[in-house]
Amino acid sequence: LMCHPIIRVVAFSIVFASIGLTACSSSDKREPSKLVSVEEKLTVTSIWSTSVGKSEKFVMRPVVAGDYIYTSAGNGLVSKIDILSGKHVWEVKAPTELSSGPGSDGNVVVVGTTKGLVYAFNAQGEKIWEENVGSEVLTEPLVLSGVAVVRTIDNRFFGLDVKTGKRRWSYLRPQAALSLRTSFAMVPVAADAFITGFSGGKLGVIGLTSGNVLWETSLAYPKGFSEIERMTDVAARPSTVGRRLCAVAFQGRIGCGDLNTGNFTWTKDFSSYTGTAQSQEFVFASDEKSHVVAYRADDGVEVWRNETMTWRDVGEPLSVGRLLVMGDKQGYLHFLDQSSGKPVARIRVDSSAISAAPIVASGMLIVQTRSGSLAAYRPN
């Protein structure tokens, strides 16, 4: 099991409460590869930069709703930022420290905590409700069609009314013996459904208004003798292009298939906790060693492999235009050519990790770092 600052193993049993086990030891220390020289074929212009508070040990992914960006910080700070200027519209402090990025539909902003408390704020920054869901929330809530979906670390899902916080539905997912203590992404795939991964190498689509599982499928299967070897979780964010779904499992497989049925056209052995990104032709992912790979999305044929960022702990990738963009643990943002995997530009946001994928808004790339920098760039 690789050592990573975000990843921790959580064990569950009938008798014992959850036990956190770190996968790190002094002998596992990995030295990040030195930066290779880049033949700059792209100009990346800084538009604005501001501070939104440190993520602490959590991954805080900003969210765009309308003309604004919403962010959260480990110390409880929730911010609303104007996309074009980077100016703070408001900042509010949640009653306790936060452990998840925000979810928002532009009218309500929802955040979670390690204590199982969920807070909601309106568009003016006023707290409108709070709800206790029982255990820690590491996944950013999904706010859509009047429902705030909250996922807890013990695989429980709650559909909360965005106006009142009252529970509309709940769904309890059986928990594997061991699972990653990290955010399990939820991605909307329609106005009334979202896709998410589970422990045990599975993923499925859940109805937003009912909480019913619409379909479920296996991407990877546990293998090995020990529980750690058999741990395979689809924690990272699945990606979609039209009806094509691509996903990757930790200690498992990467594959693409049909979003409507969950049937995979192809799979390959792979292990990642940072997710996939897609273009019309390719699917991209980085493995535990930060080797970035491109496959043909239709049949899984490997197109290229970039091993120049070994052990740099590159974060979740973003496919935009002809570029593949991802950050690393030293605050660098890497721009790769999608057709060749060769670097075409590199900038440094600050000296802290960029774990969440950049997001696209108003022709800009928006990046949030672990130390709290929120920055906008425009590639030319």
C-alpha cells in the first residue's frame, strides 16, 4: 500500500469502532522526481489570486455556481468569490472546523465536518440550518434539484431538503472490512441522479429524489490474501462524455463503458485515487507513482505514458481543449499535450499541494491549493 498524505485506511468491524491505520513509515519516504525542462508552447496568464483559508489535512474542492465560486477551509471559513475579479463577496465562519469542500446550487451552500454536522448557508452567507448525520463527512455534498446529498465515511447517504435540512431519504451501504479514509466523489449525471463509487471495486447510479440505486456494477474485484491487499475502492471522481463513463479503482482497474447500463466495454489493471479525465478520444489517469497514462477511450489501447513526475503526488486531472492539467504536491500546475503527453507549460501557484482538479469557469482555470491560495489563470 503506497503512502500518501490524503489516504488513510479505516477498518470497520461489528465489535470495534473505526480504527485509523496510517500506511506510512520512515522507510516508505519517496523523493519526488526533479522537474524536467519544459519547451514552453503555451502562455499561462495569471488573472487573479486570493486567499480562502488552509485545507488542513482535507481536500477542499471549490465549486462554481452561476457567476460565483464557493470555497471552504479547515478552520470553518466559507467564502463566496466573484469569478471575474476574484473579489470576496462574503466570508462566514461555520460554528466548527470543516472537513469537506462545499456543495452549492447558487442558492444554498452546504459543508460538512468530522463530527457529522452539516451546515447550510444561503446566497447572502446566512446560516439557514444544520443537521447531524452521525459520522464524519469527507465528501463535498451534492446540491441539485432541491436536494443536498451528504455522504458519510461509513457509507451512509442522506438526501436533505436544501431549504430546511430535513431528511427526505437515507441509504445505508454495506461497508467493506477495510476502506480508504478519503472523499468518495459524487457526480451528477442527470437532473435527478448521480454516480458514485463504493468500496469493494463497485460503482453505481443513485436517484436524487428517492435514494434508490438505479444500477450497480463492478469495475474491480478484491484479490490477495490480507485485507489490505484485497482493498479496492472506487473513491476517485468518475468522468463522463455523453453516454461514455470512465472510472478507476484504487488497487483495481481503469475502464470505460456505458453510463446508462454500467456495462464496461474494456478494463485494464490500474490503481489510482485521483480519478479520470476524458476528451472525445482519450481517457487519462495517473497511478500511485504519478505516472500519467492516456488510453483510447473506445477500446483501452494505451496511447502514451508520462513518467517524468514520479512520486510528485499529482492530483486529480482536468481535460480541457487539447490540454491535460493537474497539480502536484509542491504547488506546480502541469500542462500536458493530450496527443503526446509531453509537457507544454508549467506554473507554480504556491509551495503547497494541489490535490483537487482545476475547474473551468468563464474561460479561466481556477485552482485551490492546500495552503489556501485560490487562483485564476488563462492559457493562451
